[in-house]
Amino acid sequence: MLTNKTKRMNGRKITAIVMIAVMLLSLTGCGFIHTLTKQLLGSNPPQKMTEEQPAATDFGADEAGENKAEPVIWEDPDAESNEKNMAPERIDPDRAQTVLKEIDDDMSGYLWVILMSYVYDRGLTKVGDTIDLPLSDAQRLRAAALASEPDGAFDGIFVEKGGKMVLDPTAEAGPNGEGYHGYSVSKTSVEDACRDLFGVSADWNAFQTAIQCPLYDAVRYTGPEGDCALLLDSETESERDQESHTYRVEENGNGYTGKVEMFWGYWGELANAPGFSNYEVTYELVPSEDSGYGLVIARAHVTMIADYVETFGGDQGSEEENYTARPTAFYGIWCSASKKQEDAQKAANALSEKGFDGRVFISSEWSNLNKETWYVVSAGTYATEEAAKAMLNTVKSSGYPDAYVKFSGNPVSGTN
């Protein structure tokens, strides 16, 4: 199952207030004190990151109907409550980018259990579907526990009885058992992680005591030495893979909007489409002195941004099964085109030799490409325009100065 590594930032930023008092005594024996006004030292806010729009040269592709990714615009209903978390100095964009990766790593376990619930039970199943991550006190503590490391105080097999987890040495975990292998996490560790991720001290009593995700979860537990958290693992294979791929931050009026493209799906899908993302997690991050990161999650949501088409070379489930997966629509970094398939394949191979994912597509088989048949070559496939543009300059500097980003559209019916 999942192992979540928590990266904690040591120390807190302390803003020093310097007071200078000048005491002058008069020659007549009457004195007075003149106190200079306190002065706080600040820093200018960082400039907004901009991205150059590259010039495009079209290798026979049809410009009509080109799709553009719409930016996410945050309307924060809790802006006033977030003001109490504002630190006196803004985090610069480079630091914010690093913090986004660290926060996403901490949140990976929570995202996994949420997706297990929403994908199967609540309809996050088609491109464009969006869910807000629940961030009540109970869910913040759950996320914080899943972000924490076991403390080694105890571990054992637990079963659920009366809405609580109970230690049961006779129970068995695994496919044939009803128990869970539980590892303790100290209450202090969970509370620290909660402050680092969310900037708040959540109500410990709100923390769930019964498991919700049947494969992996975290709950509150009262043991011989008092309250702690349990990380519970059913020790049953989930057949699920999860991996974050792309991280981007943009300044907003109260902090940063961070976006993470990730894959979450069956084993084997990612192996057949390395680097592919089917979900995007968007975090609204606001400055906070209570967090070791300096930024905390005020709000977050997950959007499904791509889907798969599954094809099988043999009977499904047989030894001859030849599973492949590809996105139904994507952004390509188009490098060349040819009327001859063998020439296009040579160009794709040359891209692969330079470390890119060289691929050949038939333009007429995609709704947003040229209706005339061309064998077009892309340096990889990307779930969003932003992700493709982030790689574009690298491709151009590797010998493809005319490379450009374009959306494929969906497969044309009857051709894929």
C-alpha cells in the first residue's frame, strides 16, 4: 500500500521589531525621553510569473476548431477567515513551487482514499467532472495522519467494533481476513502536520474513529498511553497506481494557486502511457506563520482531465492479452510531418533517442488536426496545454526550433 513521506520544514520565520530609544538629559537637570517610532522591515511582493507564447509553424495541421484550456479562477468564500493566516512577508514563486511539491507529497495518501470513494461511489468518472476536497476538522486530521510516519510505539491487527477500531491479536489481515494492520502515529505528529498543511489546530474529537476507505485509512485511537492515530492497511492489493507529474504555481490576490497533474488508475495503464495524467489537483495556498511550509491549503479541488481507450490483442484476461492505453484527446508538441509513414517513424525514433517520447499520429484520425492524411510526429502527449508548453522550449532547443503545441481533438469515429 501507500507509504507517505512527510517532509517537515524546521523552524519558523520570526520578524524582528527593532526599538531605538534615545534618552537626552538637559543641562538644567530636567530630562525628557524621545522614543522613535517602531519600524517594520518588509519586502516587495514577487512579480507575477509570465509565460512567453511561442510562435507556431503548422506542419499541415488544421487551425480551425483549436481548443484552448480554460484557466481556473478562484472565488474564495473564506477570504476573510484566511486573512488571519497571512504572514507579513510573501513567499517568492520559486519557493512556492517547492512548497507545492512538498504539500502534494504529504497529501498523496489523502488524495488516494478520496479518489477511491469519489470515482467509484460519487461519479468522478468523465472528463470535466470536479470535486472539492472536503476539509472539515475531521478530514484535515485524517489527511494529516495519512501524511505522517508511524512512531513505532506499537503495531498490531485491529478490527472494527461499534464504530471503533479494537486491537484483536486473533484477527487476520489480507484478502481472507477482516482485520487491518495498524501502525500508531503520535497525536503530536498529526497536530503538527495539520498546522503545516492547513494552518489550524483542528478539533481532535472530530477525528473519525471508524475506517471509511476499506483498503487504507487513518483513524483516531485511544491506547494505553492515551490518544494517537492509527494508519490502517487491509494488506489487500488495490491494483491502483498513483503518481504526480507536473507542478505549476500562479500568484493570486491572497497567495498562490498551485496545480498538480497526476495519474490515478489501474496498474499497467501508466506503464503503457508514461507521464500521462488523468487528474488535476488545484490547491489554493495562502501564507501562514503557523506552518513550517509558510503556505497552507485554504481550499482544493480535483478535476478529471483525461480518460482512456482500452484495446486488447487477445481475449481479456487471457495470457495473450496485450493491453494498451492512450488518452482520448491530448496536446502534442508537433515537430514534423510526412506523407510517408516510414519517414515519420524515423523522425519519432530520433526524438526518442534524445530522451523524448516520440510518437506518430495520423492527422485525419483526430478531429482537430488536418483532415488530409499526414503522418505527424509529436514529442509526447500532454493532458493540458500548460503541461505541453512547459516542455516546449526544451524540445525547441534540442533541434526542433519550429515545434509548436496543438490540441489533437478526439479520435474520429471509426478510425481508432
